[in-house]
Amino acid sequence: MSRVELRGLSKSFGPVHAVRNVSLDIPDHAFVTLLGPSGCGKTTTLNMTAGLEPVTGGDIVLDGTPITGWAPHERGMAMVFQNYALYPHMNVFDNIGFALKLQRRPRPEIDQRVRATADALELGALLGRRISQLSGGQQQRVALARAMVKEPRVFLFDEPLSNLDAALRTRMRIEIKRLHQQLRTTSIFVTHDQEEAMILSDFIAVMRDGLVVQYGPADEIYRRPNHHYVATFIGKPRMGIVRGRLRIAGAAAEFLAEGLELRWSGIPLPTLADGEYEVLLGVRAEDVRLSSNTDSADDGFDGSVELLEPLGSDTFVEVRRGAHSLTARVEPEKAPRVGETVRLRLPWSRLHLFDATTEQRIN
Amino acid sequence: MARMQRLRPAAVYALVALFLLWTVAPIAWIATMSVQPEINYVSVPPQLRLEQTSLRWYIATLADPDFVAAMQTSAVVSFVTMLLCLVIGALAAYPLARLNVPHRNLYLTVSVVSRMLPAMILIIPMFLLLRWLRLLDSYLGLIMVYTAFLLPYVIWMLKNFFEQVPYALEAAARMDGCSRLGALVRVIIPVTAPGIVATAVFAFIGAWNEFLFGLILSTSKAVPVTVKLSSLVSTTFHSDTSLVAAAGMLSLLPPVLLVFVLNRFIVQGLVEGMKY
Amino acid sequence: MQQTVSEPAAARPSLRQRLHRMGEARFGLLLLIPAAFLLLLFLIGPLLYALLMSLQQIELTISPNWRWVGLDNYLALLGERAVRESLGRTLVFAGLTIGISVFMALGLALLLNEPFRGRSMSRVLVLLPWAVAPVVAGVLWRYLFHSNYGLINALLLQFGIISAYRVWLDSAPVAILIAALATSWKTLPFLALILLARLQSIPEALYRAARMDGARTWGRFRYVTLPHLRGMLIFAVVMQTIVALQSFDLIFTLTRGGPGQGTVLLSYLVFINAFERLSLGRAAAMAVLLALLIVVLGSLAPLLASERRRKEAVDG
């Protein structure tokens, strides 16, 4: 059982509060990603969990045992670093087996475990090589092997894929996912790449400025972001946002922005109380319906096609009306031409509404 | 490589040859003096006879027990000083490079400033201190003084080298089970090995070439070879200048040998050591 | 065989565990203790003691007693003729050394920057004077210029420049020049290396841009190379000044301060006061001033060097 609980973790470097108040419950066997831009505190949180960074406030609990003051190697965790951090003066075998050597395990045991792990990652032939002789992908696998051989209770990943080129990145991603499916070890993964987070994780904690903005299952983060920040951080392309005034009256809703008017009727109740709200209206590209300009439905508006992004499997159409611009996803055959006037329809059920001031979700 | 000057190759070689001549001439001359009888180079003009080249002045110098004692003193003191500097220096350089120690900047400033203190200001108090500790004219006394004097420089150099090690490497070692000290010994030091060699060379040569402390603090039992040489030179009526020349060559031999063997490290160390 | 999370001992954690869990700050201080002890005892202590001595009148030839005189020693120094003369000599010496050594170092660095056969061997040979002790360097140059068996005399006679051997070290100005030559010889490797390091960091692209703009050899040197080197050259000048202020060993074997007092530089003057006149108080005061000057210069040097570098980065 390797359930990790972070309770009210905080870290300050003098006047700088890198981590303010992070509380996360990471269930056994889960793959959890700490997601956010640089400086949000995700790596510091990871380092505190590992024991590499002393905690300013809060506790870390592993299976009910508080481990907050413990040295890194006492915690039963293993870490994979961004720049691999392989020991340049040792060969691959010694790199992988270093931890076991420090534990004073008998040589035959070290030998067997290192070889088994190396074979699992197809590194068997490279055991005698020096680190400098390996390619980036091979080094990454050695870093993985080094963590795996310790049979830890928790894997910690510090942006391990950020240094790889796109093709290698995709391959390693799959490798890590497969590893997790196989070993089912609790894993905490840090990255700024939201695509990576979506692909790999069971749960995502979106962080900003030392705080967790939202924590939940990956698909929930995607489908129901509870904060404007999360909504625009997750999802590619970025969620389209329009600022305006929303008026609710019974089953009817009206949205007014500069040069834009949208109306919906028959909205399911109760969504929001009657009244006027200053909102940020968000809609994902795949939820926007594109139709010709002959369509005159109220829940849409006309705009001119500004830009096309053909990706092969989909085409993203950027449509502009005055100061507003939204992107719609269409099948490539149905893509309009640049300059054409089209109608974008925004179905009520697909909208994400955030209070313009607090940025919190209101629907 | 930027060929910013289109000097003809011949000019480059000529100038380089001149510089090499300039560099080597003083040593070459005394080397010559050390293998030729004095008569040959005292005459005007010098009459160097190749067939009279002999190592007998070296043999004679090495037969002089006082000189041998001086060489031994220098060897032992320099070697132990180097070791002591490295160990104590590494222990001190690590926290200054990596750890969040209170008043760290104060220690850094002190080490920078104490690097520059001239020996002259320390010599009299040092004499009184060693006399009080009964360490005058002793190996231990010299070792303590030399180590203290060279330590700031050693700490600074090692600190610079340690800072170049990526922090993740240390973190990986700690995750693998090293204590902080263990990470220092098993990971940081092996990785900075070239820098440590450079620092070791500096410490050794620095100790070997020391003069003022040896001059004042030792009288007979712990006289370093630099002091012995200067006393040979100043004796106005010595039997044979070739002997002095041989002694001079012997006293500059170890540092010169180190330069030949470890020059790559020395260059790196020089560049590293003068960084602030 | 999963790693088990080790439970802390119910009672006291072991010494090892305590060491492992000790806070960073305390651990760091622990490691600093040996160095701090050594430095306090053998460096800071004597330094403070020297300061104390500089405020006393200590004339051991007259009496073994110390008398508190406050800043009198310092004030007396400013008026003493020997000090003024020594200061003058030291400045001349510094000027000569800087002129010779920096110029040569620049030339050598430029040469070593060019590819030529035997370059690596040359770099090793050039390093030799650095390894030679200043004391030994004094001996080497004393014998080079020796009146009876000096190489200089022999060569000059050979080439007909002089008609008879000269006693070079008997004339104070010449002796100072020789000392400057010897010091330049000894410090050349270091200066050349730091200039070379800086030279090698100049991006090739700048030279190409200059050539496109029409600059020729001298122009490229003046507008690309020199600006980049300016900081390091200033650094070199300051370093050589410090060398001149500290110079003792070399003078000791080269001239012993002679002829007369002709090569008594500031550092040597301290020595004379301390060990010949046994005027420990005055010697200490002089040493303190000297050390202060050196430390100030030494702290300014990198500032000057990097100030320029920052400016260069802005101006491109």
C-alpha cells in the first residue's frame, strides 16, 4: 500500500513563497500529475515529497506514517530527473545498481536485479558502457532503470521528457504509461505539458503560484474545469474565451458582448439563479458547431474565417467577429475557405461559464 | 579559430620561438651552469666544453646532508599541506557551494579577502604564535602555517568546481541512499576530479615555493629547500657556483615536473581559480 | 522484494539517522568547523594581533616592552623618508612590470590563439615560469645578469654591444629594471592564460561582421578584439600592481635590497623594519597599510573587469 497524502505543504525561500498550501490525496496505484507553468511550485512540491527539500510547513504521510522529516532514502521512493542525472564516472551497470550497493545488498542479488531491470528496458547490451556513450533515449531508460530496480513504493518524475525531441518524447511517454500499467506503482509526475498530463495521468493537480487550483480525475479536469485558469491551461487548442454579460431569466439565457449577441432557450433548470452575471464564457473547439451563414439560430453568430490549421485528421478554423475570435474543429472535407463568412453555434450544454471577477466556475 | 591577424606563418613561428626562448633562457642558463665546471662559464667569453658536462655537482649536492634534509622537509611539508588543504578545503567548500548555511555570504567574503593577505602581515604574530605552541622549527608548525595560508585559495577553487556539478546529480545520489556527506564523497568528488587535481597541484606548488614563513619560522631542523637555496646563494664565498646551480635546479624540479605532467589541469585551475 | 519504509526507532534515532536528518544549516556549519578553526587560529588571530601590534611602539633593540601609541606609527610612516622613497621605487617597479608584462602577455595570448604546429607543446613550456618559486626566479635572474658569469654579459659581449662585462646589479635603476623583467618573466604565464581564455570566448561571428563592414586587420583588432579584452587587461594591471606591492622573495635573492637601499620595495621595507631594526610596531603598521591596499585593489579588480563586460553586453 503506497498512499501518499500531502497535508498543507508549504515552502518558503526567505520572502518567496514557492509553495503556499498544497493538500493532495494520492491513492495507492494512482498516476498523479502536478501540472503547471514554471514557477508554480510543482517541482518544489515533488522535492519536498522526496525529502530533497526541507518542508517549511505541513506534513507528508505515506500509508498513514508521517515521513516529513525523513531522509530521502528512508522513504522508499525513487526519482527520475529531467536531465537524467546519471553518474558520469560510472558505467550503466553501476549507475543502475548504485542504490543497491549503498544498501549493501549481496553481489549476486545486485547482479540479478540490475540485469533483470536492464533487460526489461532493453538495456542489457549496454551495461558495460559509459554514460557519455549513450544516446538521449538510452540515457533516459537508464534513469528509469535506476529508479525501477529499487522497487520503490512511489515513483517520482521531475519533467523527465522535457529534454527529448518530439518523436522520442512520444515514445517514452508510451513507455512510461506501459510501465505504470504493468507495475501499478503509485507515481507522481511533474510537467508543464498538459497533453502529457492528459495522456499519462489518472489524476491531475493543476497548480499556479504555489497553490493547487484544481485536483481531480484527468477527464473531469478536462470536461469540468472549475477555474478559468484550468480551463485555458488544459486542452489543445486552447479553450476559446469571450468576456461579456450573461442574463438568466427562467429557462432563457442571453449573452451580450461587444458586437455579439447569443440567446438560448429551454435551458435545463436549475443551472443558475435568475439575474445578471459578468462572465467569461468558454467553449472548446470541438464543441463549437460550424454551419453556413444561412443558419440563423440564436445561439450562434456570424464571423469571417481568418485562419485554417489543417492537422490532417481535423482542421481548426479560426473565426473572427469584431474583437472576438473563436476556434472550431471540423472535418477537413467540410472546412470553409479563408475569408468566407460562417456561423458558429455554441450549444448551452457545452458552455463553461466563469465569474469574470473570481474566475471560478459558475455552472 | 578566428584568424584575426593575417600574419604570415613564418612571423608567427618566429615570435613564438622568441617567447619560448625568453621563457626557457633563465632556466636553461642555470641548467648549463649546473653541469659545467665554473671555470668554463666564468671566463670571458664563456668556454663551454661539451665533453666536460658532468652530473657530479648534482651528486655532490645530494650528498650534502643539509640539502637533502631541506629537500625532505619541503617534500613532506608540501605533500601533507596539500592533503590537509584538500580534505579540510573540500569539507568547507561543499557547504559554501551548496548548502543554505546562515551567514554564508560572510564566510564567502572572508575567504575571498583572506586569499589576498600578504604573508608579510602575518609573519611576526605567526612567529610568536608558533613559539608559544612550541612549534618553531618543526614540520608540524610549517604544515599548520602553510595549510592555513593556502586554505582560502583552495576553498575558493574547490567551491567553484563543486558549483559546476548539476544539482540533480547530488539529488539522485541522495535518492539512492547517500547521505549528504556520502554524496560529496561518492559523486561530487569523482565528478570534479580534474578540478581537484588542479587544486592539489596548486596547493603543492604553493607550499613548495613558500619562502618567507620558512625563512623566519625555521632555523635548522625544518628548513625548506627554498630557504636553503637562498642561503647558498648569499654566502659570498662559496666553493663552487656549479653546486649552487645544481641546488637551484633541484629545488625547481618538482614543480616543473608537475607542470609537464599535469599541465592541462593547471591551465583549468588557473582560469577557474581567478574567477570571483 | 519491495523496499520497506523504515520506521524510525521508537526511542532515540541512531547517530547515523540523526546525521541524515540534520538540517542543512547545522550540517553545513559542522563541515565548516575544521577550516574555521584552522583559519581563526593561524590566520585571523595573527591578523588581529598584527593590528594590535601596529598600535604599539615596539623597539626591541631598545627595550622588550610594548607601549601603546595609538595611530602614531601610521602617522609617522607618512612622514618617513625611507617610506616615501620605497613607495616611489615600488611605483616605478610596478609601472615597469605592468608595461612589460601586460604587453608581452597580450602578444603571447594573440600568438597562442593562432593555430600552429607545436602549439600544445608551446603552451606547456610557457607555463614553466609559473611553477618556479619567486625565490628561485630571483636566483635565476641574478645569475643571468651576473657580473662574472652571467649569460647577458656573455651574449652582449659576443654581439659586440659591450666591450667588457658590466656589473648590472650595482646600479639601482638598472636593478629595478631587472627586477621588473624577472617579475614579468614569472607572471607572464598567468596573464597570458587569462587573456587567452578571454580571447577564445570572442565569437567568430563578430570578426566576420567586421570584415563585412570593411575592417581590416588593425581595424578588427581595435574594434572587436580590444573592447572584449579591456576588462581582462584592467584586471591584469591590478593583479600586477598587487604583485609589485607584495614582492619580497624575488628581491631577497636578486639584490637583497641593494645596491644600498636601491631596490628596497615596500614589502622589503617591512621586512627590514621587522627583522633588522626590530621595530615591530612600525613594521606592523606598514604591513597593515600594505595589506589594506592589496585587499582593496584585489576586491576592485573583478568589479572593474566585469563592469566592462556588462557594458559590452549592452553595447554589443
